[in-house]
Amino acid sequence: MWIRSTLTYRLSFALTAFGGLVVTGLDFVTIMLMFSRVDVLGGYSLPEVAFLYGLSATSFGVADLVMGSAARLGTRVRDGTLDTLLVRPAPVLAQVAADRFALRRVGRFSQGALVLGYALVASDVAWTPVKVLMVPGMVVCGGVIFCAVFVVGAAFQFVAQDASEVQSAFTYGGQTLLQYPPTVFGKELVRGVTFMFPLAFVNWVPAAYVLGRPYPLDGLPEGAAFAPPLVAAVCCAAAGLAWRAGLRSYRSTGS
């Protein structure tokens, strides 16, 4: 329904999606301006940073398109309109994801994909069949991990109804963090993003294998680059538990 209503005004949709592509593209323009003054950033060249950026932006674009509407859950909990979703014969989480579905978010995904395409052409990588297959795998697994973060953030809003900005700190903030090389951040932050809040498996860890660089942390097992599917599965399981716990705690607003 929301897609059909959006496409009713095709020119408006095209302009909005293009505007989103341009606005999100300013992030990469900032990176390019940095490289107009330096040759490397944290030991990474522009194509390598573009590779990290493209993976992060494309993965997040997928998650934002699929689960971005979950940020509105706090409003429904606060005003009691979540009750209307509970009585419908469809999974509540699917309805939350489809609530005011914004097709214009495809602009964010497109911009990330364009940067990723540039990085794949410009990066000096010794491509092998395994590395080629890892690229779409990273995009899919990264999108799943970000979706799990959106769901956990939505579950938190059952408890703290005005927590959409807290959720954004881990979703939009996490995506921005991953746009830059791990070498520009402190080891404590990198360790937390790897073990406590495993966003590093969206791009930092597997991209290190593709680019032929050392892992962002010493001591990671050699096969850590191939762990994103497992990490994504664990994140989905944790997000499912958090969602069910949050939904069971919902008590509506009364009459």
C-alpha cells in the first residue's frame, strides 16, 4: 500500500530518492576532501576507505529500507496505536517493518552501491573466487546485522518509549563509524565493536581479508573473516529474544 501510494507521484518520488542519494553522498565527499590533503587515512588509501564505506553504506541501506520504520515504534507504544497491529492476523514485527514503508530510502542504498562499485574497480586487490563471493556475502550479512540492531532498538522502545535517538546512535552512528578504517580509533572502541556489539563483522574484519590487511585486533582467529554469517545468525537470535521480551511487556495505554 505504501509503495503504491509513493509511486502515485512518480516525479516526487524520483526527486526525493535523488535528494536522499545526494545528501548521503556528502559523507563520501567529506572523505574525498580529507584525501585532498593526505595520501592515506589510518594507513588506508582512498579506494580502500571507499571499499569500507561502500560496504557499510550498502549494508545499512538494505537494513534501513527493510527495518527503518521500526524507529517509529516508540510513538505507537506511547499513543496506544500499537494495539491495532496486535489484533491483525499478521506478525507484529512484519507490520512494524511495513509501517509507513519509505521506498525513498532506496537512494541511500544506491549511493552506497555506487561507491562500492568505484572501490571494486579502483582497489588494488588480488581477486580470487573466494574474495569475489565475499563481497555480496558481506553486503547481505551486514544488512542482516543492521536489521538485528534495528529490532533490538525497537524492542528497547517498549521500555523507553522516547528512545528513537538512542536507537539511531547504534544504527546510523554505527554505520558512520564503519565508514572509516579501524586504525583511526582506539583499541578499546574497536574491541567493543568487535566482541560486545559485533558491527566490526559488517566490514572491518572480512574486508581486512579481502584487502590483504591485518585484522583490526590482534588475536582474532585466522578464519574470523568468514564468521559474518555466524555473527548475523547470532544477532538475529538475540534480536528475536529481545523482541519477544519487549512485546510480552507491552501493556497498552488503557482506556
